[in-house]
Amino acid sequence: MENIGLGKDSYRYFEMNDIFQSYGNFYDIIYLDKNYEKECDFLEEIFKRYSNPMPKTILDAGCGTGNHAILLAKRGYKVTGIDLSEKMIKIAKEKANKNHVEINFNVMDLRELKLNKKFDACICMFSVLNYVIAGDELLGVLLKIKRHLKTGSLFIFDFWYGPAVLIIRPTSRVKIVEKDGIKVIRFADPQLDTFHHICEVEYYFVVIKENLIIYDGKEKHVVRFYFPEEINHYLKETGFQLLKFCEFLNLNVEPSERTWHVTAIAKVLP
């Protein structure tokens, strides 16, 4: 298997377990505007079009605080979720209990995926694979996912779409969200490395409750954006067949240079 892309020596390697440390505490507040119901509708639309029979068991790889997993479990799927962040898995378990759904949540590095079972489908939502910045490691992750899927099973993931990143380009921004008397202010300062297909985003968080700052801190996230032929190559190398690229949340729209988030749909070959 060819080693394509970045390696640890070709770029300052950024360990995935260094991120989401403070992020996990405020994740659900920051993404209050994220429509998880609509995203699960989108997943089911993909299942109906590309999976026969419909999947019953789903691996949610990079499940975060469990929002997709919980909704899918409510819709009758048997879901297993993994995430590297202990904080997020703890929150996910608490939310599953409150929603009276049974989900097997695990603290696990996607690069070390080992569950000793196979699933009917795997989802990798919200740019999870963008955090795998080295090409050899992406190949390893895809192989591990494939080993956990049955022949013909679907693998669905979204990613930062290289052509759009280069045209639109990331910019500094501020997001302010408030819930239950807690205000989260997040400043994002991105630095784009077009040669290595990398974007470093430094986040600064300020959390305010009753006019007092209860938290402030920084995190740096390093993500890689991908081009369609790269994705297609990695999938072929690891035993998947690419079925479709589409605009995130719109199965009938092809990606363009204005499409930042693209969904890839693949299936496991015999």
C-alpha cells in the first residue's frame, strides 16, 4: 500500500488527543444551531437509496456528545459510538440515560479502533476525518473501519472540500451562544497552509455566567482538507467503492467550489 500524503516528519504533527479538552464542556452550547434531526433525516435518505436491506446496526465513529447516536437510537437503530474525548463520552452517556435509549459508548481513538464486531453502516459526522492529517494514518483508519463493516455496508462521512477551501478561504470569526444563563463566546483564528492542505485554527473561549467569567482558555485544532480524487484514492486503496459525493445535507446536489462541506458515500467491496 502506497504511503501518500503527510507524515509526522513532513509537518508538525498534531496529536488528536490534545484537542477537545475544554471544547467538550461547552460543545452542545456552541452547536445549539446544529440541526441534528435534519442530519439524521439525511442519513436515512442515504440508507434508503444506497442500502438494501436498510441497516440495523450503526457505528458512529467520532460520536462527540452523542447527538446523532441518540436520535438514531430513538429511530430504532442499534448504535455504538466511539470518541477520543472522555468528557464527551461522559456527556453522551448521561444524555442517553435521560433519553431512555441504550447505546454502547466507548472512549476510543479511531486510529486504534477495535470492537470485535461488524456493523451494517458506519457514520463519521462533522468533519471527523479532517482531524486525521497524515495520509498513512488515514489509510490505517479506513482499514480499521472497513474491518468493522460487513460486505456491502455503507460508510458515510463529510469533509472539508479542498476546492472550496481554496476559493472561499477560512477567515477569523466570533460566535456567541447563550443557553440556561451561560454565554459562550468563541473566537476562531485560522491559518491556512495550502501546500500541506492544512488549516490550523486557534480557538479562544470565554464562558460567562451571572456576569462572571467562569472559564477562559485556548485550544488549537489542526485539520486537513481533502480533494475528491484524494478521497477516492484512499477509499480504493482500503477496499471501498465510492458511490457518490454530494453537498452536505443535499443528496441531489453535486459539490462545487462554493461547497465547504461535502458528504462522501462509499460501500465495502467483497
